[in-house]
Amino acid sequence: MPRMATIFELIDAGDASGLRELLARDPGAAAARDEQGLTVVMRAAYRGLTEVVLEADPPLEPFDRIVVGKSDGLPAPDAWTPDGFTPLHIAAFVDNVDAARALLDAGADPNVYATASFARVTPLGTCRFANADHVRELLLERGADPALVEES
């Protein structure tokens, strides 16, 4: 019998139908974390598969709440994802302006650089990558420095 792909292998392959099949067999798989500690929802968001995972009604961690459009129950403004992003970076990635506003109101730094090995960017840099115009406008209104976008 062939080995079944893991939920993270299916996400990384962009296999929405395989992901649906796995979650239909084992809805609890949606509560897993990868080797870095990222939730299934976060990993799926990076691959554009959030909606598929949400069909399984997974538990939502604070960073997941940003991804799915919530602006309450968020992580602390100075928290970090296991892969090196602040909540404000995640709000920028998904253009969640209400979450970005709540984070800024709670003291989030609009000019902080991500520590991810593949993206040393500020939230404005994330906005540029994700075409997050609504969060970009808010960040600029709230003191984000447009000269600080990406660190080499």
C-alpha cells in the first residue's frame, strides 16, 4: 500500500482535491503543526489554500484569526510566527485592515523587519508583495516609513 501524503505535503503541492480528501477522512488533521510550528491554516494561507482547510472547521490560533479575516483574539502585537513574521506582517499578507488597525492600536511597530530567512521585509514590504493596498494605506497613515521596505 502506498504511503499517504501528509497534510503539509498536500498543501505544498497545491493539491486542493487531495487536501479535501484527507480532511474528509481525518478532519483532526487540520489541527496539526508543521516541523517549524506553523498551523495548517497558516501554511495553507501561504499557498492560497485557506478556504479548503477552513472547510474542515479547524481550531483557530491567534495568527490564524488574522488569516481568516478576524480582528479579535489576535496575538500580541510583538509576537512572532515560527517562521519569522509579526502579526502585522500577517495582516498585511492577507490585507486584513481591521486586524492591522487593532494591532497598531495595541502598539505594533509598523517598521519592524521580519526575521524570516527568505523575506527581510517590513509590513509595507509585505503589502507590496501581497498587493495589500488597504493595509498599506493604514500603515502609511500610522507612521510606516516608505524608505524601509526590504533589508538586504
